[in-house]
Amino acid sequence: MHAERFQDQQLSSTSKFMIGLACGTVIGAAVGVLLATKSGAELRGQIADSARRFGRKMSESYSQASDAVSSGVDHAREAVKHGRDKFASTRAQFATADEGRMSEMENRDL
């Protein structure tokens, strides 16, 4: 339960960062257009280049975030599997020990 809450918080902060980054980029581009002293063709070319760079950066950021989440999920699955295996092993040890004690008690009663 704690891991799920942590993952939700982590995704939430990542989402907030990505939204902030996108808004900052849009606002910066708008201010740049308003203050530009270049011709229309130059300005459109510059905006297109900026948009391509932004797209690449967003794609890289998404890829990194996706890899981090996938890695966290894989790690959590492995931890759960290890915990289940350990529990099953411990339960089997107790069952074996309990059976041994029951046999000893039966032998004493005879």
C-alpha cells in the first residue's frame, strides 16, 4: 500500500513538472514571437526549429520517466516474489518442525 502511494506521489510530481515545463515553453515562445524583430519567414523557421527541439526533449523526458517507472515496477515485483518465496519457505520449515513435535508426542504416549 505504501509503495502504491509513493508511486502515485512520484507520478504526480513528474506530471506537474512536465506540465510546468510545457507551459513555460509555450509562454516563452509567445513572448519571443511578440518581441521578435525578424521577418515572418525567419520567425516561422525559428519557431519550427524550437518546436522540434521541444518535441525531442519532451520525448526524451517521457522515455526517461517511463523507464524509471518500469524499473520501479520490476523491482517491486521482484521484491514481492522474494517475499512470497521466503514466506513459503518459512511456513514449510514450521510445518516440518510441528510435524516432528507431534510425532515425538505420539511416541511418548505409546
